[in-house]
Amino acid sequence: MTGDRLAVLAHELRSPVAALVALAERAAGIAGSGGVLAQLAAIAVAAGRDIERLLSDPDLLSIRLVEVDMAEIVRGLARPDVVVVSESVKVVCDPTRVRQAIANLVANGLRHGTRVTIEGRRDRDHVVIRIRDNGPGVDPTIDPFVQGVSTTGSSGYGLWLARAVIEAHGGRLELTSPPGKGAAFTLFLPLASAAPD
């Protein structure tokens, strides 16, 4: 896809995404502050705002650092086939970009398996987030982080982009995949107290 076509596509998506965000915000107002509907509306609002940010950003990997609770970032990714268990840990990051990276890893897991678990915890001077699936694992003869590599008919950019986002934060993304036991992607980000000034 050429740059001009991407620019046109981003432009044309802004209005419908803004309309969806407005509807989600209206639903959130009606739902109040408690219950399942309120949680779903909040997730929809957050997702819509993330898309608005990504569409308006001219830089593919721009990073806007803020201090945020990692549990807040991953909580919105929970669904019936995605279990989220995370400690409350402060990290300095771009929450939109980190959520984008984790969402790509979750989507990859669900393409190969039927269930994904996201676990977040503190480990010394880092936040560690592990995304595990119950699929067949990653073929050891390929590097899944190479741009455009895919064995399932997807674009092949999700894992590459996830690693690029985490590395842009000064973190790292690792893969462990014992044969037949699924894949586990582990990302490391500096704690808020350990982040550089």
C-alpha cells in the first residue's frame, strides 16, 4: 500500500471512528459507573481513542511518555478467551502504543490457539508482562519478528510492530515456545522509578 493511499485511508477513517467514540461515550454516560455495560462502554471508549490517536499520528512509532498503572492498560484487553491477571504497577510509557503492542500479541495468540493469558507483575526495576497462548507453538526455523513473516495468512506485521514499540520504550520483547506447548511472549518495560529522566 502506497503512502498516499495510507494517508487517504487514515483520513477517511477519522469520521466514522469519531462517531463510534461518541456513541461509546454516550453509552458510558447512560450505563453509569458500575456493571458490565459500564465496563464494556469504557473499553469501547478507550479503544476508539487509541484508534483516533494512531490515525492522527504521522510517525509510525511516536512515543508519548506518561506515568500509568500497567493494570489499567491490560485490563481493557480482557474478554472471554483472554484472561488478564496483573499487579498494580506504575510504569512510564505510551499507553496507546503499549496497548497496541500487547493487542497484536493477543491477536497472534488467538490465531494459533483458543485462549490467551496476560500476566503482569513487577520484577526488580522492570514491569514484566507475559502473553501466553495454548496453540502449537512457533516454528523454530522462522523468526516471527521479521517484518512480513506470517504462517497464517495475516499481514505479518503484528509481531514486528510489537517488538518495535517495546524497543522504542527502552524495553525488550522475548519469545519462548516449547514444542507443542504454545507460545509465550514476555515484554519488559522500566518501572516509573527506574525510567530515565
